[in-house]
Amino acid sequence: MSDDTDKTIGVFLLNLGGPDSLEAVRPFLYNLFSDREIIRLGPSFMQKPLAYLISSLRHKKTEGYYRQIGGRSPILEITTAQARALEESLNGGEEGTAHASFRVFVGMRYWRPFIEDVVPAIVHEGIRRVIAIGLYPQYSVATTGSSVSRLREAAAGLPLELHTVLSWHDHPLYIDALMERIRKGLGLFADRASEVHVLFSAHSLPKKFIDEGDPYADHINATIAGVVRRMDIPWSLAYQSRSGPVEWLEPSTERMIAGLASKGVRNLLVVPISFVSDHIETLYEIDIVYKSMAKRLGMRLERVESMNTFPLFIAALGDIVTRGIKEAGWGE
């Protein structure tokens, strides 16, 4: 191994993934529903057979959703762009990072490039230290937990030192980035900005997970608290993207929109609080389904821009890496 490689720290961005074509929808759904950390389908030996059944029954309908947003998920393209921007930032001589060079990798949980396929490629490059960051600001066993578990399985027995960042829901720069996105979103309403109600919409989670100690809902509330203590805005929280016959976190985003309309709210700004890149939940569920619903109810619904490659968000990721280096003891 060369001296340069010795100094290189790998940064591994972990994300959900999404189908990159209509043909990929069915196997993507199968991978998703096969994961018991997401939803437990009967006894464990029935998980994969039931996942196969569900994916077979749902894929045509889901393909229709993806057709409306271009026939594929943009999540890999966006996450790759985030990785590229982060790598450029980290290697730009920022204070606290000059001791090393950085290579940023992307791994997905349920579609290509799979986490377990990227890990050997990292080792093959001669990198021996890796900071893994789940691109889910708020921790849940169903998101970051599942991705980190797969990462650790893939890294077992390999010459790799891992440091994992499990949550960054209250990181100051992330909160700043959210506030900037919200301010810009409020600007869409021009002189009616003072009449806008802000709806934070988070991906839902089976309530059973919370009852078992998952901190996701607490993290969501802490993120929102970090924003609203510095912004005087009327706001509500709801949960979207439910699937399966279990009890989910409430209230649902659909129910909240209807409830706000009944109270006379006419201008609604949706903040997808648990997502940092555009994908089907933002482009289809919010921009098409919820926007259409709001229009029928006499409301104007707008959505804040996703983080994507927003410079302040990339700066937040860079600071998370820098802090991770110190926590891992790699800065000496």
C-alpha cells in the first residue's frame, strides 16, 4: 500500500436506493419487503415468500407511479452528485481535513449499487478506514440501522476499520440548510408568505418500532424544534408513505392536509423532513398526489426544494465527516 493510500479515508454514503428502470421496480420491491427491519411479514420463514407475493401484486401499480416521474428513480444520480460534491469539498484544504485525502462512495440498501458490492471495491482500492453516513438525518432501525447492519455484514473479516454516524438530526448546519430551504419556499407565496402554514412531512414508521424504543419520532421532533425555535412559523407534523396492514405513526399527511383545509388554511408549504434527495416520495407523492388533493380542497400547496447538492447541506456532511474523524481518533 502506498503512503498516499495510507492517508486516504473512505466516506461511505448509505441510502435506500430506487429502481433505475421500470423493469427494476419488481425486484426493488421484493428487496424492500424482504427486509424484516422495514416490515415484518408473518414469521421469519415467510418473509421472502410474502415479499415475492407483494412485489408481484404491486409492481404494475408502482410502475405507473414511476412513469409519472420519468420512468425511474433519480436517487442514485442525486446521491452520486452529493458524493462528488462532498469529495471535492473535503479535498479542498478545509481546516481539520488536511491530514488526509478522501474518497467518497455510494452504496444502496435495496438496489444497485448494493452496499455489499461496494465494500469489496473500497478494500480493493487499498482504503482501510471508512466513515459511513446514513443519508437519513433521523435514526431508525428500519433505515440507518438496516443499512449499517448490511454494511457490517459485508465488512466482516475484511481489513477495514469502520466508524458509523448513526444520526445527525440536530446538526447545526443541517438545521441551517433546512431553514434556508424553508425561507426560499415561503418566498414562492410572495406577499402571502405570512399566511403560509408549514407542514413537516416525514416518512412513516410502524408504531410498533417506536413502542420498542426506536428513537425516530423523537429525532423528527428534535429536528423540527431546531428549526421552529429560530423561525416564527405556524406548523404541523404528519407522516407519509405508509404500506402494509400494521399501525403506523399518525397523523397521515393526507389526513393532515384535509384537516388544515377544514380549518381554513389556504397556503401550505410542505417540508419533507426525513428526505435529503428527490425520489418517489417527493416527486410523486408530494408533488403530484398531495398537490392535486390540496387543489381539490381549495389550497395552494408548494414543496421546499430537497437538499440534493445544496452547498450548505454538503457543508453539513463535510462537518459530519470531520467530527467523525475526531470521534474515531483518526485525526492524530
